[in-house]
Amino acid sequence: MPHQPPDAFQPAQLGPVRLRNRIIKAATFEGRTPDALVTDELIEFHRAVAAGGAGLTTVAYCAVAPEGRTDRHQIWMRPDAVPGLRRLTDAVHAEGGAISAQLGHAGPVANAASNRAPALAPGKRFNPIDMRFTHAATHADIRRVITAHADAARLAVEAGFDAVELHFGHNYLISSFLSPALNKRSDQYGGSLANRARFARQTADAVRREVGATIAVLAKFNMDDGVRGGFGLDESLDVARWLAEDGNLDAMELTVGSSLLNPMYLFRGDVPLREFAAAFPPPQRWGIRLVGKRFLRSYPYRDAYLLDDARRFRAELDLPLVLLGGIASRAAIDTAMADGFEFVAMARALLHDPDLVHRLRDEANATSLCTHCNQCMPTIYRGTRCVLTTPAVVTRP
């Protein structure tokens, strides 16, 4: 008998967690934490997604250390954050949804000027965003960050999260160690692929040892940086196999792109260059206007645009996989299920319409009305929103 693909809108198991369906709200920085702590606005953001039917919603950029943020207003995991996070998880659970915390360290993508602390990277590198050099991570730094991931995962359990997602993508710290373009080290964390993958594998192991089977552990993992000489598909497949064989992950969410060097490789669609420039003060604004087209390159949008690359991982990995990228229609979801992906993740479509999951479930031909204009992207530090459907967000501590 032919294989019957699962119904994405029926309950599914993610590690130790039972989800009401296979639809995940992907992490998108919410811009609702002005004091690096949970606000009522952040709670409402995720409550609305849960009320709209998503099986799991992901709280973005719960940094494991204060210097690991792309901006000092982002949450970093510490005991002071737990009471607010508990209010957040309770609100999502009350709507029948599950909730995940994305744990990571921004590394070379961190804004050292905003954080008032040096940004870590595999080596010294100039960052034109904050006009400072990164700090080459020492072995002590690496050990500290690994431990910080485990500590953050423990706090996530205390706060009532159902899952944590380890950020191994977008040239954040661990992703930057994987990249031969960014990692020129000659020690045990550089050179060979096995050495460059060591940081990721040790981090996943430390987190799993800390949380055991109490919550699900996912990784957001780059298939391709989209950078010449960077981390590409062949190396990525090898590292993904190692991570799967290590047995520390319950699922892997496949992504692409570099927040440092090529962010639009992930997002696809229109490039809102003028709006991006306006979101920054001078002199960054002038720099974006001058060189923005080289940094924010244009890639055409189509539904399920990461599917072809992700199929290579599906063919070779015995690990649940989450398909991301252009999941904006019932047809795209059904295709993902038929191709053997256990879950799908969406972001912009749910910014446009938090109730979309209910509509996708009930209407066979349903599709998101998101236009992929990407004007949501420049709003991330003022309250991430769809500019077509949502008025400006006012955040209060």
C-alpha cells in the first residue's frame, strides 16, 4: 500500500511533547521587550498566534548571555526573566498551544555598541553595523557559552516552556564557527569540518544533559549560508548527520542565509531598502542607502522555496525535520507532509494573519494573503508587525 502522509492538522509528537498539530510559528524577533524582559505586548503577540491555531509558537532570541544579543532590548535568559516568561507560557497554554524558547548567541551579528560588550566571533572581524571589531572567542569563552546554553535551557524548563530551539543558523555564533569563510582558526574549533562542528555538537549535548527528556530540543540549522566560500549544502549535510547521530535533538528546523552577509537569502521577495535605511540613525542610514543593494540582494519568492534543498536532508537523515520558507498555503503544507517532513514552520504569513492556521485547516484551497513585501522586516525594533494589517505597536515595560 502507498504511504499515507500525515494530516498536518492532527496531533503529533515532538520528542516528549504532544502538539495539537504540525504547524510551528517560526521565531521572529518580536520587538516587544524594551527592558529585556517580557511585556504584556509580547504575551499578546504569542497568545494571538496560539489562539489562531498554531501547534507551537517560538519566542525569538532568548539570548544565553547579555553580549549575545543583536540589540540590548532583547531578552537574555536569567532568573529575573523567569516570572515574566512564566506568564507568557501560561497564556499560550491557556489557548491550547505549546511554546518554545529560541536559545542562542548572536556572536558576530551582535551589536557590541548597543550591548556595551564586545561581540564574540571565531576571529577578529570588523562589523560595519556597530563600527567595531569582534572579539576572537577564547576556549574559556566557548566553554562559558556552552554552559550558558545549558543554564538557559534549565531556566526555560522552570518558566514552563515545552521546547527549546538552539540557534545554529544565520551566522550567529555557532553558525559562524561552522563557516569556513568566517572561521579561520587553527585550533580544535577550526580547520576541518569536524573541528568547526565541535561547538554545535557540544552545545546540543550540554543542553540535552541538562533537560533530559523533560522538554523537546530542536535546532535551527543552516543548510546553506548563501555566501561564497561559506557553509554550503555538502558540508551542512555531514554536520546534520552528526547531530542526528549524537541523539540530542528531537527535530531540526532547516533554514538558510546569513544575517551578517546575506539576509535576504532566507526571506525572498521584495527588498524594502528605503524602509530599512529609515529604521537606522545616521551614519548607518547613509551607509545602507549607499551599499544596501549589495548587502540586501534580491531573490524571487515562490511557495516552499527551500523545499528542493530540504529534500536532500530528508533523504539522508533519520530525524524529524521542520520545513521552513514560503509555507503560506494549504498546498505547500500538504506537499511538505507528502515529502516526509514531520512539521512546517511559518513566520511572515502569521504576522499578516495570526488566525491563518484555522483557515488553512478548514479550507482546502486556503492561502496566506501576505504579499512578501518584507516591510515587516524593518519594524523589528519598534514592534514587529505586518504593516498591511497591524497598526504601530506601543511597548511598555
